Amino acid sequence: FSPSRHLTLCIKPLRGSSGANIYLEKTGELKLLVRDGDLGPGQAPCFGFEQGGLFVEATPQQDISR
């Protein structure tokens, strides 16, 4: 991997997956990319590596056996 090259990443959660919000984080600010359970089939938000890193937040679950 060369940092000088442009890199685009896309996130495509599995159908029916849940349990987390996914954010793009840069300089302490969070931008929501994927809200728990909101993406429909075929949706995959993309971002450039230079835009920041990923931050994953677990969401509360009623059934903790999952």
C-alpha cells in the first residue's frame, strides 16, 4: 500500500445484519456512514482513505444471546 495512491473503500453490510453504527472519523469528528439496519439491498457508502478512518459503535440489543 502506498499512501500517495488514491484509495476508495466501500462498506456493504450483509443483508439482515444489525448491531452497529459505522462512522467516518477524522480529527475527532464523526460522520455517520451506516445506521444500524438502515441500508437496503445494493447500497454501499464509499469514501476515500484520506477522508478519515472507520469508527464502529455497537448498538444496544434486547437479545444478548446474539
